[in-house]
Amino acid sequence: MFVHKSFSPARMFFLTKFHILWLTLWVSFVTILFEVTRWEWLEIPWLPISVIATAVAFYVGFKNNQSYDRVWEARKIWGGIVNSSRSWGSVAKSFVTDEFAVEPIEENELQDIVRRLVHRQIAWTYTLRAQLLVPTAWEHSNQHRYIAEHAQRTIDLYGVGTVDQEQIKKTVNTLLEDRDITYLEDKKNKATHILDLQYQDLRELRKKGLINDFRHMRMEENLSEFYTFQGQCERIKKFPLPRQYGGMSFVFVVIFIFLLPFGMVSEFAKMGDLVMWLAIPASVLVGWVYLVMELVGDYSENPFEGLPHDIPMMSLCRTIEIDLRQILGEENIPTPTEVKNGILM
């Protein structure tokens, strides 16, 4: 997530440099061709081009609205995960007692049970984050050469590449017990099975009388919320913005940019031969604006891609970890995730 109020020129150039290059080459080619040949059939009236420009603007605007909805929904889901995780920590600490115990139990054992329930929840958030970062077929890192290379370079410099993934794995392993780690080894959807382990623990706690029926139901409701949040995240991750919207908008922008210099050159040529050359920067500027509108929507439609445009899952996971560890009264609390290169991951 970008945290600065505006983009720097350097960052804008990094995002669009390849597009600026081919756009400039194409516009220059058409302008030089017109200057050399003076073929009248190269002149396209501005009216049909402006009609296309209006239609493209509406189409790209619709795509951007849908992309923003996906990002905002993802952020609301993770906001719910943060709140429900805090609730889980407080509920586990308050509800798991020996008040209804069938047999006496030591205080240290009670604390170990609470710690296991809370630590497992922290591990679930990190595990869910890792699963959501696995690239899908339609994300940028799996596209053709230039887009994939640019996406990977962006990930390494500004995205999840700035986060130590191995350290996160070690953290998760310290949060889970050995038996849990062994159980999860062959599971494909580990986040789902971590929640299942929580359910199994609640059943055992109810048998031992460490929670009563009401507390059991209340804690199960909390776990059910986590399943709901996970399913909502997976829905966004595994179902792309329909490609007839996500892909065709770029095609329409390219068609408009292809026609743009033919209209610009003819208009500027009416003001003189020297003025005609101003069609090059004017066309590049107009085309660049449309390209940026397209790219904004394109890079916003997948909020779990590991790019700097994503929601800050790492920061939210760390917030949950800090809050829950403090609820347990632990020491050596980790520090909040820091902003790097103007981006919070």
C-alpha cells in the first residue's frame, strides 16, 4: 500500500516507461510519415476519434470502479479479521477457566491452553496471507515476458520481496505445536486445517468442563467468522475481474492510441509545418493519460498479488500478533511493520 499522498515522477516513470517508449515511437513514426509523404488519406477527422475516446473513457472508468471495489472489499475483510482476532484473544483468555472443570487443573496448564488457542490464531493469519500470495494464472507475474518481468521486478523492489518470508515461516512454526506442524505438513489448505484444529480443541475443552455450553457456542461463532473471512478472501483471489472487462479495456485503449496521431497530426498541420511537430508531445501526453487510467485499474484488480498496490496484509498480521501477544501478557513483543520506499506491506 502506498502511504505517500502522491506519486513521485520517478515512480510514475518506473510504472509507465515501457509504454512511454512505444507510444513515442508510434506517434513519431506517423508524424514523420505524414511529413514525408503528405498522403491525405492519413488524415482522420477528429470527430470519430473523439467519439472513440469518450467510449473508451467510460469503459475504462467502469473497469476502474470495479477494481477499486475489489481492493476496498479486501481491505474490509482484513479489517474484520483484525477485529475478530482481538475478540478471539479476549474470549479465549476470559472463557477458558476451571470454573466448570470435571477434574482439577493447574493454572499453568490453563495458561498453556489459552496460549495455544491464541498463538494458533496468529499462525492462521500469517498462513492465510501466504496462501493468498500464491500467484494465479491471470496475475501479472504469470503473463508474457515483459509484463511478468516488470511485475517480478516491482515485487522484489517494492512488494513482498522486501519482506523476509523465511522469517515469517519460522515465526509460524514457533506459534504452532510440533503435533500441529506434523498434522499440517500434507494439507493443501493449511489455513482451513488450522481453524479445524481450533474446533477440535474446543470440543476437548467442553468435554473437560473448561468451557460451558454458552462459551463453547460463543467461541465457535468466532471461529465461524474466520472461515467466512477466509472464504471471502479466496473468492477475490480465485475469481478474477471478468476478462471481457479486464482485458478488452486495454484493447480499446490501444485502438484509440493507434488512431490518435492520425487525428493530431492533421489538426496541428493546419497551423503550419513547424507547429505540426507539436503533435508528437501532444499525442504522447493524451495517450499516456489513457494508458495510466488503464494501468491503475489493471494493477488494482488483484489485491493479493504481492505488488505495492495491494492491501498491507503483512502490517495487519503484525498488528494482530502484537495485540494478541499483549493480551496474553507476553514480553518481547515484535515491532509494527515499517514503511519501506514509501510502501507499507
